[in-house]
Amino acid sequence: METAQTPQQKLEYLKLCVNIISQGLMKFSTRKDAPGADDILPVFTYVLIMSSPKMLHSNLKYKITPLIDSYIAAVKNLALVMDEGSYCYTQTITTVRYLEQFTGAGVGMKDEEFMKRVETEAAKRGLKNDLPDFVLTSAKK
């Protein structure tokens, strides 16, 4: 997403990511219907954690959110605004807000134990950490 120059391009990257996830879920699913938000969101959350995009907050706050807001204001009909880009934006905001609130208590652990486990698992996999900086900062509060 950081290589995109415009808010529209950034939103296109989000749409591409959600589409790839959706296609993957359809390919490997035994169900005949298309995957819905309940199927896509957990995978999207995992992808966001593992990719740990740089400047995610500023991209959302200063680039993509104003684009969506101006689009909504211009259309004046919310039903017309609920397109694929808005859906992908909503998935991203939902994931980020969830991860910002994610602490040890959310999985029935003390925060210190949670952070220790995250760091241990990340080290086993050769990763710097398993969670983006904005999540680690929230968990250490």
C-alpha cells in the first residue's frame, strides 16, 4: 500500500487483497456459496498482521478516510456508496480497531504472559514479532 501514490490507488490495493482472499476461500471451500464477511474477516486480519503495512494509520486517517467521506458527501445516498471499495475499507477499519484492542485479557491471559507468548512464537518462526507495532503498543498499555 505504501507504493500507491493516491488514495484511490491505496483503496485499490485493499480491494485486491480482499478479492484474493475471497477467491482463495472459494477455491478451497467445500461450500457452494461465496464467502461472506464472517469468512473473510479472520483471514484478512491474519494477512494484515503478517504483512504489517507501514504507515497504516496515517494511510487510513489522512488518505483513505477523507476519500470515502468525500465520496459519501458527493453521492448523498448511502445505499449507492456501499460498493466494493467501501466494503474493503470497512473490513480494514474493523480489523485495525480489533487489533488495537487486542490484549491478553481478550484471550484469557495476563498481558505480560500474552506478550511473552507472542514474542516466543515470533522467535520460533524467525519473525521480529507476530503483531504490528500498533498492536504491540496497545497490548503493553
